Amino acid sequence: MSTTTPTRAPRRTGSRRRLDSSLIVGIALVAVIVIGAVLVGAEGRNFFSAGNIRDILTGMSVLGFVAIGQTLVILCASLDLSVPYVVSLSSLIAAELMAGDPANIPFAVLVVLVVAVLIGLANGLIVTKLKVNGFIATLGTGLIIKGYLDSNYKGTSGEVPWEFQLIGATGVGPVPVSTLIMLAVALLAAFFLARTRTGNHMFAVGGNEQVARLSGIRTARPLIVAHVLCSVTAALAGLLLASRLGVGSPVVGTQGGYDLLSIAAVVLGGTLLMGGRGSIWGTIGGVAIFAVVDNVMSVMQVNPFLKDVVRGVVIVAAVAVYTSRSVDRRRPRFSAGAEPPAQAEPVAAADAPKGGAA
Amino acid sequence: MSAVTSERPSAGARLAALGRTLVSPRGAVFLLLIVLLIAMAVLNPSFAEPSQFIRFVQRVAPVAIVAIGQYFVIVGGEFDLSMGSVVTAQVVIAGNLIGQDEAKSLPVLALMLAFGAFIGLVNGLIVTLLKVPSFIVTLGMMLALLGGTLYWTGGAATGNPADGFREIGRGGIRGIPVIDILPWSVVVLAVVLAAAIWFSKRPFGRTIIALGDNPTTARFSGTRNWWVKTSTFMISSLSATVAGVLLVGYAGVHPSVGRGYEFIAITAVVLGGVVLGGGRGWVVAAAAGAFALEALFTVLNFAGVPSTYRDAVQGAIIILAVAYSATTFRSRRRGRGIEASPDATSPTSPDAATPISPDAANKTSPAPAEERDAPASARPAPIPSTSRADNETKGGS
């Protein structure tokens, strides 16, 4: 009895918060769009022109893929820093295996996905079985992949057939196909989190691994699944980049800074870095905020170095706005946990150090 | 467990204890360092000469200083990803503001220290007052600071500080008998390390560890959490500043001079057995982690491994090192739980440990109602069950 109540509590508050946080992200997104439209309008351009909207949506797609996977991992209170290298690796594998022949597309995609699953599996097993902190584990696997990439590829290689390049090039009206695929993946991930058992367990394990285990969840499985899915979505991002560039590149992932930017987008989307609470749609909102800010700065021709300054300030300011609201929301959960005096206390005690760890 | 240590303080037992410490996660980094240094000496015998060795120490000094700064942030339960950008910013500031005018050295040095402290203050205040996760704050600071620095210089590194200033990083006291030259970097590293050890033994330093271990109990015991945490960020930014001063002499002005320093520092600290999430770790081990990491690179270099594989080997080593300490923690948790936190128990265990252990034995079984009082009263804090719980949350997550 005493063990089941605390487990449900984070989940219940989780669903309530999910609504709230998505709402805040939505408001922030609208605010960013309004400010952006005004700024772009001041330049004498139209923010809502079809071309501009396509630019923004295109900008969303790659980071979107990576951030969807990253959301799952962060929900489980882990991190994945290996994503940029997985992105580069999969773009290279895809381009080399396709070698300009459309008949090779299915095989190449399959190999890329299998490699991604293996990398994710390695990450997940290192985190769960060897008990290595996710930060270090994925930093390590990322470095290993980087070593492989640097040793075996000197520059771009392979060739992507035109049929595959169409994925990155075509669109339905102003909406690129790649963004549609990304949104479909987001929908699948959201469904996975909301409706499947493993998805629900992710919230539980991320919220409090101890309590999750005591209430009968095999805590390793959701974590491993999250890492595998994260690598797979990173591989999808790599495939998309290969289709856009027409070749595979060993530095395309690191140049995009997808590791830290995806984490920033996830946190911007209202997912707690310490795990247990968050949503896919918030992440998509966070990615959209990034895309809009980048787009506005490109239209205004801001100095590329100043762009980084603005990006950094936006990340911190947006998360500050978000957390300053959620600080009040966190209280009820802790006091609710503490009110039945004797039983619920260990939960709060075990939870407290994690609170500082973020 | 406590009985064994109290009955046999003989030489053999001490040697065994030393061996156990070396094999334990806390001491493993020293073992690794010794192995790597021996490997270095075997692969390149001239390395064993004192003058060569001191050059090695000189090269490691900036990394070790950054790792020492990062240690305080990590043991306080946070991250500092902005260190690399701070190093770059300071190097560029030194290059641009000092120029060839040696008289400006001291004022600019003061400005750099003030700037470093200011960056740390901003990081710390945003983390503590606005409650933004430090990962995000320092990530934003990393982007903003690097972007601002590059914008200021127009993307290319310009300027070259006066030779007198560069002397700090590359010069030294000449004419020392055995080692020929004692680089200033080594002196600075020794001073920083000594100051860090002294500081972490002070009540304030211990408060940082307490805060990283459990912010709630730290607050109940009267800590001003916001100030303690902010000060850790100031320490790390200041240490990045010192590293920048050394690097500007050693490596010159370059916009990517600090790139990757934050991850190297975190890797070194973790290699030193410091637990991410805070509350466990020793500053000397963190510095030793930096030495081990650089020694590893040197060994790979001597062994003729292509530099592109260096990353792969580094990745494998850090995973293995952390996995080793994590699994050892798991198997010896009961022992470590008591031993790890209060420093007094391990050397002078007979007096301190015996009264605790029966209590501890009793407290494992009964209801958590008793545990609730425990965090508030300071000394008998290491109740096996609670410390086990947070070991697991930290090692696992």
C-alpha cells in the first residue's frame, strides 16, 4: 500500500503537469512567433510567407528527430550525448550503401537502423547493467564512434540516389515531407508514452527508480528501450541529412551541435532534466522555438557569432520563465508525499538529492 | 567490519588497508595513474628523467586546475559546461587588452579575475535564484560567452600578450638542481591544489559536499544554499580563468583554445571517483583524474596509436573506469555507506565507529519513522538504508 501510493503520485501529477507545461511552451512559442513576425516585418519581409514557413519547418525536422529520442531518454533521468556521432555515422552508412543506386535504399535504411539499435542497446546496457551514469556512458560511446569516424573517413563519402533525396526536397504545400515524417514519429512517440506499458514505466523509472523497482517494475527495460529509440531517431535524422546533402558526412552531426541543442530543446519543452515529467509535444514546441529564433536571425542577417549569444540567452531565459512558474507546482507534490507522516518520508528523502542533482 | 580495523592496527593491516583503498573506487584513479606513468616510462625511458617529468606536469597543469574547479561544482551537485568558453574568453581578453604593453599585465589580470568571478556569479545566481538547471544555464553561458568572444574578435584570434605575461605559462625558475627548470605552471598548480585541499577541509568546503549530498538536510542544518552553490560556480570560473592565464602563455591566443575543456574536466573529475550528482569525492582524486587522462593520451602517443583513435580509447576508458567504481560501490555498499561520509571514522575508527555500528544495525530494520529525525541531527547521519538509497539513485541514474 505504502509503496503504490507514491508511485502513482508522480504519474498523476505528471499528466496534470504535462498539460500545463505544454501550455506554457505553447504560449512561449506564440510569443516568439509574434516577436519574430514584428521583427521580420520591420525588415520589410513577410514572416508568414510560404517560403519562410517552409524554411522554419525544414529547420525543425532534423533537430526534431533527435529531440524526440532525447525526450524519452531524459524522461528516464538519463542523457544521450552520443547522438551527433550517431547522426554522422548513419548518414555515412546510408550514403555508402546506397552508392547512387535506388535499389539499395531499403537495404541501406535497414542497416542504418540496425546499427542504431545496436548503439542504443550498448548505451542502455552500459547505463543499466554497468551502472554508469548516462552522461558518462554516452559521452564514452560518442567518443568511441567519433574515433571510428575520424579514423575511417577523411571527408564526405558515398552517394545518395535522387529518389532518396526527394524526401528532403519535396513538400506538401509549404510543409516539407521531412517535417511530416518527423511529426508522425512524434505522434508515435507520444502514443508510446501515453498508451503502452513501457512508456508509462518510463515516467515511473525517471521519477524515482527506487520506488519504481519496489512497485514491481523492471527498471532496466524502459531505460534500455529509451536509449535504443533515441539512437534510432538520431539515425533517422542522419538519414534525412544524407538525403538533403546527397552525401554522407562525418562531421554533420557535430557541426549541428545536436547533443546539447537537443537537450536544450527538450528542457525548453518543459521536460524535467532529472526525469519523470515531460512530454513529446512540449519538445516539439521547444524545437519550434529554436527554429523560429534561428529563422528570424537569418532573415535579419544577424552576425553568426551573435546568433550564438542570442541562442544562449534564449535558452536560459525561456527555461527560467518556465521553472519560475513550476516551482510553485512542485510544492504540492512534496507536501502531498510528506503528509502521511511515517510511510511516505523515505520517498521524499530519496528524492531530495536528485532534486539538487539537476 | 569496524571490529577488524580496531583490533589490528598493525603494519600488515595498514598495508592491506592501503591496498584496499587503491582498489576501491576512491583510490582506483591513483592506481590507474601509477600504471600509466610506468607505461610511459617503459615506452619512452627518457620520460622518467625529472626534467621531462616536470614538463609533463606543466602540460597537465591547466587541465588539472580546470578539473579542480569543476570538482567543487560537481560535488555540490551541479555541472559547469561553461568552463571551456571561459578559458577561451580569458585567453582572448589577455591577448587583446594586454598587447605589448607589459605595464598593463597586472590591471588586466585583475580584470580577468573579476570577469571570471562575475561569470560564476551570474551562473550561480541563475541556478539558485531562478531555479534553472545548471546544465542549461551553463550551456547557455557557454554559447553566449563563446559567441560574444568571437563576435568581439571578428572570429579570428588577434593579439599576443606581452612576453612578461606569457612567462607565467611557459617560463619558470631556472637553475634548479635536479629538474633544471621549475615552471611557474607547476607552482601555480601546487598552490591551487593546496588551496583546494585546505578549502575543502574548511567548514565551508564541507558544506559544499553536504549540499551536494542532500540539499534538504543542508538547508535544515542552517546552510545558505544559494550562496554556497553560487560560490562553487565562482570557484570553477576562477579556476578556468587561472587555466586561461597559463594557456595564453603555453599555447598562445587561439579562439578554440578552450574547446572541449568542460568535457575533459568532467571526465577527469569522474575518473577521480567523484559521483555525478554530488556529495561524494575528493579533490586530490579529481586532480589525479586529470593527470591520468593526460598520461593516457601521452601513452597512446608514445605507443604510436593514431591520434584519431585517441577519442575511442578515451571513451572506452572512462566507461570502464566509471563502471568499475559503480559496480564496486554496489558490491561494497554496506561498508562504504558508513565509511564514506564522515572523515573521522576511517582512520580513527575504534572510537567513532563502535558506537555507531550497533545503532546502524538496529536502524536498518525498524520503520522509517526513526529515519526522519536522523538527517536533522548531524552526526549519526550515515544510516545504512538512506545512504544506500542515495548511492543507488546517484550511481544508477
